[in-house]
Amino acid sequence: MAGAKTTRASRDRKVRLDGAPQLLAEPRRMKILEWLQEEGSARVRDLSAAFGVSEATIRQDLERLDRDGYITREHGGAYLKSIPQQVQSMTLHHGQNMDMKTRIGLAAAALVGDNETIIIDSGTTTTQFAENLKGRQNLNIITNALNIALILGAIPTNSVHMPAGQFKAPTLSLSGEKSVEFFVGIFAQKLFLATAGISFDAGLTYPAIGDIYVKRAMVKAASHIYLLADSTKIGRVSFSALGAVDLVHTLITDSGISAADRAEFERRGVEVIVAD
């Protein structure tokens, strides 16, 4: 019986030589697609190093994602097929659970008054938050999201600041070393942060590595960190970790959060606001 369990386990998960678990093909392809949906494009060699598999294996994964219509392969890598349409229409890729995200954005906006200095992360939920700030006056806004800058920059009394950096089409945002440098010496009252997944074990996680350093710089620049995350992201683990759950001061989510999860957040010192 024990031998049978071992056999099943070996089929379910392989182990890399360094002892880290190696993702099997289907979950790995899903995470590669999440990476591309976050970064827009990727090189085979970078994906090979990140996922701990050979470049030949990554090429097979990309071939499958290309056949399925998600991406377009190019020499040495691939890019997300929907990028041209997304950029032209100024829309974001992740449009699921928009009712939840709209309510969360409204609840978060209620926490902002006139004349405040705030940092807004890129993302669909933070975009809903920005949409609900149109009635505020004299905001000093720092954001890495081009669409959010356009939403709030259209209000004459607002002052909007953006970092330099590399443009990321799927998130309509700026990222990279220059973006990190911009936040040095910035002091904001509040940061409204996005995430792809939040887990009590893994913490706040994201599909790719590129934005982690920018988000860390944002966190250091803000006095109070609000995490905007719908309840479907609780318990989900993405590719790279920003930090532990208690990195944030307040979680703003929807009524789908379980009583047990809410109690655990609060036990860890995280205030929970449920958007009705």
C-alpha cells in the first residue's frame, strides 16, 4: 500500500535536483500563461531558469499554448496574442469577478479624502478604485499604471506622478529598475496595492518576478498599506512572493471571504474590510 502511494506521488510531482518541487506540464503551462499575461512576453531561457526545466520543455509548453490560441511564438520566446487589442483599447486582461472588484474599489475610495498623497498600484481592482476617486479634489497621486494616470490626471486639481521604466502592455504599467529608483524619497499616506494571490503560507504572490521590486519600493514609501483583493484570490498561490500577509495593514475584500480566513487575517494583525 505504501509502495502504491509512493508511485502515485511520483506521478503527481517530480523533484528537481536542488530539492525544490518541479511543476508538471499542465500546471506549469498555466503559470507560464499567467507570466505572459503579466509581462506580455518572455524568453525561453528565462522561463527555463524560473521553472527549473530544460529549454526544450519550455518550447513544448509554448507550442501547446500557441496551438491553443493564447500566445504567439517567436524566435527564442513568445508574446501574448491579445496585446495589440488591449493597448489600443486601454483595457486590462484580467476581467473576471468585476462585480466584486467594483464593490472593493468603491469601499477603498471611501477611505480617501481630499488633499491626500496616495500610491496606486496597477491592476483591475485598483482601476475600479481609481474610477471611484473622480469626486476627490487636490489629490497627489503616484502610480505606475498608465490607465490610472489618465483617469485621475483628467481632474484639473489632481497632481499625478509616474515613474520611468519599461512599459508592460498587459497591465498598462511601468516597471523595472528606473521605476524602483523613482520611489526612493517618496512619502505617501496610503498605498493601494494589488495582488494575484494571497496565502497564509506563501504570502502575497504575483505571476512574474519583474514587478516585485517595484511593489517593495511602493510599500517602503507608504505609511499605511491597503491590499485590494477579491475573495477568489485568498488561498491562491502565484509564482513569486512579495512578502508575508502581515506586510499589509488592511485587506479590502468582498463577502466571499470565509469566517475562518477573516479571523486568521485579524489574528495576524491585518484589519479586514468587507465591501458590501
